[in-house]
Amino acid sequence: MANISSTRFCSILSMGLLLPLLLVASGCTANIEQPGEPIAANQTATEGASSHLFGIIYPMAHPYYETVTQAALETAEDYHAKLIVKAPDEANLEQQIRMMETMIKQSVDGIAIDPIDADALAPVIDKAIMAGIPVITFESDSPASKRLSFIGTDNYKAGEQMGQMLDQLLQGRGMIIVETGMAKMRNAHERLNGMLAYIEAQTEIQVLEVKYNEGSDTVALSELEAMIDAHPHFDGFVAIDVISGSTSVLVWKAQGLNRYALTFGMMPEIAEALRNGQLTAALSQNEHMWGTRIIETLEQAASGQDIPKRIETGTTEVTIEDVVQ
């Protein structure tokens, strides 16, 4: 099997002076824990306005979150809000905790976090709440914490939906390999369990192997290549997380594999892979809605308004027919 070099691409948003926001820090920078000073560039528009300062913390720096960030920036502009965006270069619990601690010290007006480890982050989420800072989660929840709201989809049901998609493609039988992200990340755990439960109850599909990349591109690539070597007659592959999905595109390109390949999450790279036949289908969680919902919800919470405990964004199945113009 040909080996593929794995490279992380960090995208840098050029803010200019068009938005009254500053993207202060991200995992693409060397000093991701330096808070910096967010500024409002359009002083005329924001002068005298009661602007809020919000923080968004991703589990890792990845192109998947660019759409979320852009929507958050555009919505924050409407509110004359300032925004700090942070992410570890690769999934790292300790860095997420430090980023939360830094935002608490800054006395930001609200935090949205996609927690790597729901249980480990619950105490620092609660610390922010006790300090009077509204905290919401998105994509992956921390229900044991005092977070005010969760934005995203029911990941267990999304896993069941992925099982149904496999069932239809394989006509209820066949062999698949699966790769997922971090063992402690709640959204990936729920998706995997939902899919496995459906497959066991409703099909004769055999799950040959499940591997965890633990948030690393390099590990994801190595694990996928190893599974393909170990199970050359597999019929399909499922990527539970976005790193596994991106890695599968590289492998399918290099190998020219003619097997079913499905992934969770949509971004331009996945749409292109669908058009080129490297992926069969993607299950979008309507990620394009998250950034807007995050800012709207934090604005409501920071203004003392009641917010719903859960904001469901649903799922959308995407195939080549949906991306070919």
C-alpha cells in the first residue's frame, strides 16, 4: 500500500477593517494561549454601542470549523460584538481548559465551547457560570455541567441515520471498517453507538474493526491504512469524525478505491470529494447554522434573556447529486 503524508491545513481569515471584529487567536498561531485585545475596527458604527465580547473554543484547528467561524463573525457584526476564537492545533484537553480559564480571567460576556471531554471540562464550565459568564456548548455536549444550552444535533440519532444509509447501500449485508476520533468526545461516542445499535438490530452488516485517531491526522492516516491492509475485502468505510473523513479522501485518491465511503460533516473538501467519487455520502449536521445560533444565543444570555436548553439543527444527507451543479 502506498503511504500518504498527512498535512494539516490551517486557514487564516483575513479580517481587514471591514468587520467590527478581530479574530484574536486560533490553533494556527504559535501562541494560542495569549488572549490579545479584541478591537472594533468600525469605530463609527460601534461608538456608544453596548458591545459584548464573546469567546468560541473549538476542539482543534480544522477547516471544518471555518464555516462556523465565518457565520459567527457575520452575525456578531450585526450585534456590534467582538469575538475571540481559539483552538488547539490538535485535539488537546489541557489546552481547552487553559483557554476557558483565560476567557474567565478576561471576564468575557459569553463562551461557546465544543468540549473534547465532557466530564473533564464540566468543572471549568461551571466555574465560568459561577463567575456570571454564560456558557453554551455546540456539536458535542457537556450535560453534567451547568452549561445553559446545547446547539447541534442528536448525535445518537445521527448515528442511527448513518446506519440506515449503510443499510440501503449494502442492502443489509456486507463488511465495514470504521474510524472515529477521541474516545472521550461525547458526540463521536454517541454517533458510533447509534450506528452500531442500528446495524446490530436491523442488518446483517459485519463491523470488522473500529479505530480511534484521538484527534491526530497522523494517527488517522496510519489507522485507516492498517485497517485496509488487514481487511482488503471490506465493502464500506465510515468516518465518524471530520479528521477521519478528511483522511479517507487522501487514501481513496491514492488508492483509487472503489468502495463505499461515508462521513459525518460537510465542508468544501468533502463536497469536492463527493463530486470526484472519493466519498459516497456525507451526513451534514447543518454546521452552517451553528455560528449564527451561537452568537444569537450568547447575545440573549448576556442580555439576561431566557434561552432554550437545546437548539436542534438536525441533519441532512448529502450525495453527489446534491453537490453537482
